[in-house]
Amino acid sequence: MSNLENHYTVKFARLLLDYEKQGKITGILNIDKILLNHVMRNKIKEYDVVKLIDQTLCKYEDLFKQAGIKYKTLEEINSVKIGGKPAFNKISVYIDLQSNMLEIRLPWLTKEKFEPLIKFFREEMDMEFEKRMDSDPVWFTIIRDEKIFDDLKNNKTVKELGYEIDENQIKKSKEKLKVDKESQKQLFKLSTTAVLGTETEQFKGVFEKLYPFQKVAVEYSKFRNGILIADEMGLGKTLEALAIIEYHQLYPAVIVVPAMLRKNWAREITKWLPHKKVSIIESQKIIPPGDIYVVSYRMISSLGSRFYIKKPKVLVCDESHYLKNPDSARTDYVLKYFKDVDFKILTTGTPILNRTLELVPQLELIGVLDTHFGGRRKFIKRYAPPQWNGYGTVYGSANEEELQVELRKSCMLRRMKKDVMSEMPDKIRQVIPLPLSDREAYEKVEKDSINWYETKLRRQDLSETEVAEMVTEKLLTRSAYAEKMVKVEYLRQAAVTYKMDAVFEWIDDALEQVNKLVVFAHHRDIVEMLHNRYKDKSVMLYGGMSGKIDEIVDKFVTDPKTHLFIGSLQSSGIGIDGLQRVCDRVAFVEMPWTPAQVAQAEDRLHRIGQNNTVNIYYLLAENSIEEYVFSVVVEKEEIFEKATNINKLFSWIKKKGK
């Protein structure tokens, strides 16, 4: 301990608090108790603060007398000297090195002593200041080289104020700096690595099923407890996050996702970690028990501190660019309640959507904004410089290549498909369960699809006669089987209708991550609906447009502003070539009844000229007839007669309702 910590005044402060706790004396004012506890807990060494303690203790002279002890004021003992100098007028500086950030903790200073340091730290050493509630004032900066220690030690201002810097601290900090630089080199290497060397750990169990580049993510997590997994869309970021959780046994885990992805995460967790209990949070009032909690961004901001009592060991934020706005309720909540969680994993294919500034909340959450980049002000100055555009301040982008290097050295894994092609299969299929916007309405259609279809027609302002004629035509009343099939088709249309909001949201998110996307639908009205939504960035193709095929495909392939090809399965699923030159992702909004039609549509991208793995996404309305169609058409590859077995289908619907 320092001399001040052993000082008579400080000892008496401890004694006073101890006696009060034991009930030997009573009457300490609460504000004084808080002050003394704060000072004792933080071992403050500054002489000015010892004087403050002294002034506080003097108010309780009568209490000391009750305890049978005499308290001497600071003036009475100030004649004590060490080495011929006053013992208690020295100012000590504590320096600490975390990652590549130098942190300097100064004692509490009088205004006269504090102000001369501001110019030196801010202007000469480019340091940030922060007043933390539980410690001395802190100045911090990132370290580029060891020269900073000499600059601090030899500075004229520091010397004039009588600061003393412990050489042992400097020595230890330099040693840690060396180790940390080696760690950063290793992280940078891993961030661009596809295959681990033979000398690394041999993963077993569930980890054996990981692709080699996914095992790298687990290896990366051994160096950092705050990770940004920014692999390109389709490379399995979900599985990488789950593998890290399982490897480090980070339970309970909280996973925050866009609302439409909750069920998808639950499916993946059940698939890869069947021994763990998953709880999807769907109520603000109830948080059921579980090993892994999945909750939407929309709900997270309304849950208060209820997750805090669960003491989660890891927070996962999927599509973490949802946290780009520091002023949003969800960002504020996550930073407030989860910043101190031991382990954080952010996953996104687009860490920067529009501006470099959007990275700031994400880097703050995983704990590298200060420790690696030197704080918000320094990050903005270097990578998102503010500019005046004539109307207000806007934040630009600068030093992008350097930023990517620093991100990889500190927290980010970023691999592209082309980097890991040798490890990937030819096709990767993924089911994306989407929520229905009106579940109750869909279930009514299950019960009476014909009434639903009549209502739909009436909304088109048709006459009663026209409605009756169309219904009669559709029902094909001479065939009971045909009537049931019509009901099935109405039910499929209802599922599509009520999932379209989620479809739009999924496509919006996909287009933020990839440049080109192919989307297939079955009905012309759905093709047109999609095209109307994305008119400025899409082309569409359906029956009757055969004369324009080359023109439409060419625009999708060559126009940098055309990001979406929307085609009907009948007209676009066969005979189309060229899409594969610029796109490797296809999404099905509607499912056909025959597996051959699905395969033909997939092969618009999986054909000669395709240099990447083709990612195939089935956008299915969760807990609906679409799941049945997928299970028999794609997974079982049944022919039409089997797939459309009405008794089998209605048995599935009935069983689902239980």
C-alpha cells in the first residue's frame, strides 16, 4: 500500500465506518458515509482528498469520543516527513494497459492542479477523458508504439506538478503491449483464414460437422470475448455463433434477432444443440426457463432488467446492424443491460450499411471502441470525419482499408464465398420460417377457404353474378376431389398473402447484404406485387413475355442498379440462361407441387458459368400448409399424385391444430 493508504486519517475513516457497521456508534450522515465508502473502496491516494476525509471526520469528533478514541486533525500530524520531504504532498499516477489502450488513472485533484494537465493530455498526447463513477478520473489513448511512455514520463508539465510514474508499471505495460501485438497478428491471420493448421485443436462431437472455415471462428473466440462475425451471407454465421457458445459453455445465452428469424434460430439450435432447452420470448410478462433465450429486437427494449437476473454468460445479436442507431430504444437497452455480459457475439453480413459511424454502437457493445480505437471521438475523427454540407453536419468515411485491418486485429471475422469455395457444397438449402401477419385470419381460411375466396373476389368490386360464376368455375362441382383441391389452393394463396410483409422484410435485408438476388413465385399477381415493391431495382418475367427474355436477363446481368430478378416458376424456371454469371442466391416465395419444377428453377443458377456455391432459400409461412408442401415436394420428392393426396393433407392440417 502507498503511504497515503496507511495514513492516520484514512485509518480513522475505516475505523469510523467499521464501528458504525457494528453498531458501536450511530449518527453518521448518509452523504458522508457514501463519500467515505467511495474513498476507501477506491484507495484514493491524493493529498487533497485526504484533506477532504479529514474535514468530514472532524464533524464526528463526538462519535469518536463515544468509542473512546481521539482523532487528530491533519494539521496536527502534517509535520511528518519522509526522506526530508513532506510525506503527503506527492501525486502518484497509475497507468494500465488493456488491449492496445493506455489508461492513466489520476488522483482526484484540485482545480489548480487539474487544469494544467488538460492541454497536455488532449493536445500533445491526443488522449480522451472520462470520469467514471467508481474510480479516479481516467485519461486514455490507443498506443502505436512505446514512445508514449517516454513522452508521459519526460513531459515538462508532469514534472512541474511533481507527478511520479512507477517504472515497474511502465515495464509491465511494455511487456503486455508486446504480447498484445502478437495476439493481434494472430487474430488478423485467423480473420482471413479458411483452414486451421494441423497443429490446432481437433474438434469433436458437433464440431466435427463444421466446415474448416467455421472451426476458425471457434479458434478466434479463444482470443476475444467480443466478436463480430461478418461472414458473407450464406456461410453459416448462425452455426458459428452456436459453436462458440457450446465450446465455451456460455449458458444461459440470450440471442436477440429480427422478429421473423426467431423460429429459424430455434430450428438451428434444436438441430445442432438438441441437449439444450430453447425458450422463444413472446411475452413481455413471462420469461420461461431455458438454456438459450431467443428474443426479438422489437421486444427486447420493453423487457426492462428481467434478463439481468438470469445472469446470461453470452449475448448474441444477429443482424447486429439493427444496433446502428445509438438513439434507438433497442440499442440503448442492449448497451445498458448487456454491456457487462462476459461474452458478446455480433453477427451480420453488413456491419456497415451506409456510414462508418454505424459501427460505433456495435464496437462499444463488444468492448473495443475504447480499448482498441481510443474512444468514440477518435474513431469518428479517423474513420467517419464530420463535414458541413451547407445544411448541417454529416459524417463521411475515411481510411477504409486501415479500418478493415484494425477490425480484423481486434474483433472481426470476415470471409467471402470466394475465400472458402473449396470447402463448400454445390448447393446449400435453407428453410426460412416467416411469421404470418394475421394468424387468426389464416386459420379461418383453413376452416372455410371457399368463403375466404368469395370475400377476396368481392373486394375486387365484382358483381354478385361475376363472383358466383367465378366460384362455380373454380369449384368444378362435378368433382369432389377437385373441390377439395381448390380449397387447398385457396389455402396456399392465403398463406402467401399473410406472409408477404415478412417476405418484403427478408428481401430488404438480403439486398443490403448481396448485390443480386433471384426470386421465384408461382402466381402472376405475386410476381407483380414483388415487382411493384422493388420497381426501381428489379426486373420481372412471367408467361406471355417470351419475346423479352433476352432483354430482361441482360438488364439483370449488366445493369448495376438492377438487383432483383423476379420470375414465375412456369416461365422462368426453365430455358433461362445467364443469371448464374452474376448471382448465386435464389429464394422461393411460393412452392410448386412437383420436385422437378423446384430443381429446374434452382438450376437457373446452378449451371455452367456458376463459380460459387448456390444458396437456396425457401421462404415458408410458419406452421402453415407451405411447410407441408415443402416436406413432401422438396424433402421427400414425391410425385404430384402423392403430394396432393387430400386425405393425407387434411390429416396433416388436423394434426397441426392439436
